[in-house]
Amino acid sequence: MPTLPSKYYIIAIKHKAREAQMHKKLTINIEEQVYEGLYKVVGKGDISQFIEDIVRPYVIKNELDAAYKQMAADEEREGEALEWAEALVGDVMDEPR
């Protein structure tokens, strides 16, 4: 079984603190190949939580804010993003009006 990124293990620890929360059943349709990949990498009993942990920052504002703060704290990533953005400004300035 492939090793999952350490982020997944951190999410699993956070999940333990949320276990008492109410859960709702959701049926989704995905391609068989995607399901098989999830089953192999995550395991049958952990697929729901894996998907919830990926989706959560996009739908719960507080966690999205925390994710943005964490990204902003990554100086290397921010430097690359600034370099990329500045390169785009040069492209726009070269376009005819």
C-alpha cells in the first residue's frame, strides 16, 4: 500500500476531535477507476473521511481562512506566487490597447 502524505495523518488526528459531530449520509457517483484508486490508497472505511477532509476547507469559511493564512505563511510559495504574478503584469502591459 502506498504511503499517504503526512497531511493525511494530521487530518486523521483532527478527525478524532470531530467524531462526536453528527454526520449525514451522501451518495455520490464517481468513475470506477477513481473508486478503485481511493480504495487502494485510502482504504474502504476511510474514503468518506478522506473526501470530507479535502472538501471541508472549500465549504467551511473558518477553515478556509485558516488554510489561506497557512499558505501565506509559506514564504517560499509566496515568493513563487509573487514572481509569477509580476511576470503576468509584464505580459499585460505588452498587449496592444
